Amino acid sequence: MYDFANSGYTTVVLTAIFNAYFVRVVAGNGPDYDGFATLLWTLATSITNLIVLATAPVVGAIADHGAHKKRFLAATTIACVLFTAALALVGKGDVLLGMALLVLSAVAFHTGEDLIASFLPEIASPRDMGRVSGYGWSLGYVGGLLVLGLCLAYIGYAETQGASAEQYVPGAMFITAGAFALAALPTFLWLRERAVPTPLAPGETWLRVGFARVRDTLRHARRYRDLFRFLVTLAVYYCGIYTVVVLAAVYAQEVMGFDTRETIILILVVNVTAAVGAFGFGLAQDRLGSIATLALTLVVWSAALVLAYFIETRAGFWVVANLVGLALGSSQSAGRALVGLFSPPARAAEFFGLWGLAGKLAAIVGPITYGLIAWVSHGNHRLALVSTATFFVVGLVLLLTVNEARGRAAAQME
């Protein structure tokens, strides 16, 4: 249900509406011919992930040690809801305000995403972890679909009344914030904190304990070598995933000529495809193995982005978008499940903090690489997008060095 709740934020703010609004209206004046508005957007997302990169492992370690995962999750949820609603204040020319509110809301979102993922080893056995993760991820896409559909209905009505983007985007932000708050309630009503707190020793502080546990995890990297190999692999291919997530709508509008309504409909359909992909590949993961399943999704990613470079028609772009959808949900779900399989239960939040660290490192490198290529090439979004396929190819090569059986055995030994 939390996957269901927070997916509206990703879909509306980062993927479909606010990103394109920021590039075209807030930081620009129509089409982004020189790529500078796109660069500003990718800079804001990179700052976000730099902050999360620095804080995620320590937050996870403190949450594990003090059994504070649910309490921390509540704080990040409230913060994300409030700052998402505040995005309604951002209008034309409010570049700094828009970037600041985006960073604050997205830091809260990503921290909460790491915390909810750390509950996975508590509620699913290793045998069922891929399937349960797939269920959650596919339900998340349903939540994203629902919120985006509500926004589409509202925008359609607003446009019939003659409203411009500056007038209807704030309403979409309120819808997203409200849906997040409402759908997250079941998590806080029924999800139990099963971890047992470890009392602080005299003179210790939570912050010192957090840093100490992270240092201990890094010192024992050899014991969890397949986990760390996979985190490096994940960091590489996530560069591509995060790039597509935060720039899909921008590409659709700047290159393919989609308007806001057409872009929302495209993202709606891709969310359906992504839910199907997460569900189907989640079932396949428990039968074929996580490594084989993930490798297949990376092949689909690579093929889709290379195909996108040559596609000129809207019909062809729809094909590419749905290929991306199939790979999107499944590759993220498979990655989350693998981290769960390689994590000792007592260090789940800590290792999922490292998962967040790897992902956020990718979210810094990937989008800013796209933004820089688009800017240096004077707005050549096709070149920027096809370069993203490199991340998936390299990720596939690195994935072949990970031994799933050995990684699972190391986690069970602890």
C-alpha cells in the first residue's frame, strides 16, 4: 500500500507533469532549444540525490539500531506531502523556488522509499521475496495510474475553462499530495515495527551509532562481496533508469511534439505496461532466478533506447515507450528483491540504505549526464537519450560477475 501511495509523487512530479512544466514554463519560455532549462532540471534532481546519498546509510543504520523505521517513515511521508503541496506556489520565473521545493520534497520521498523497502525482509521469506516485491511494485504503478488519471481529468476540465499550465499545474500538485497522504494511512495503521531496539551504551548517540554501523558494514565488504558487486552494478544501470524517469515527459514534448494531455496519456499507458512487467517478471524471478530475470530486462532497456534514436513517428515512439514500461517496473523490482536476498535481516535497513546510496549516486550521474549532453549539443535530446543505453550495457556486463547463490548464503550465515 505504501508503494501504491508514493508512486503518485514519482509519476506526477518527476515523470509526467511538473518536470515538463519546469522546463517549458518555470525555467524556460516555450521549447528548450538550447537545453539550458533541461540542465537546470537535472541539476535539481542531482542535488536531491546528493543529499540522500550522504544521509541514507546513516538514517538506515539508526533506524535499525533503535527500531525507528516506522517513525522515520512517518516523518518523511509528512514532509513529502507538505512540500509537494507547496510546489503549487511555483510559477513562471520561480526557478530557485521550484528547485528548492523539488529538492525538499524529493529528499523526503527517496528517504521514505528506502525505509519502506527495509521492511521487505521482515514480511517475506527469501523464497517469496521476488514475488512480494513484484506485487508491491506493480500495485505502485496502479497508484501512479490512479493519481495521474485524476490529474488528467482535472487538467482536461481546466483546459475547457481556458486555464493555462500556470493555472492547472498547482491543482495537480494538490491532488498528488492529498492522494499520497490518504493512501499511506493503511501503512501506519497496520504495518508493525518488528525490529527490537538495541539500548544505547552510556555516552553513545544515535548519530555516532549510525556512522559506526556504516563503517562496520563497509569493513565487512568481503563477507558480502556479492551484495557490494550488485550495488555497483545497480548504480550503473540505475543511471539509465533515473534518466528516463525524470526526462521522459521532457523528451516527449521537446522531440516528439506531445502536448501536456498527450504526454499524460502516454505515461498512463506506460504505467499499465510497467505494472504488467513488474508483476510478470516478479513471478519469473522466483522461477528463473533474480540474476537471469534482471539480465533480460537490461537487454530490453538497451534495445528500446537504441530504437528510440531512430524512431521519427509518434506510433514508433509509442512502441518504444511501452518497451521501456515493461523493463522499468521489472528491473527496479528485481533489484530491490536482490538487495533483500543479500541482506542479513538484522541489517536490513542499513543495507537498504546502501541500496538507496547506490541508486542516488546513479540519479546524480545519469540525469546530469543527459542534461550536459543536451546542453553541449544545443538541445540534441536524441543524442542525449541514446547515450543512456550505455549504462544498461555496462550494467549487464557487471551483473554477470554477481553470484546469486553465494550472496544469499552470506546473508543467511549472519
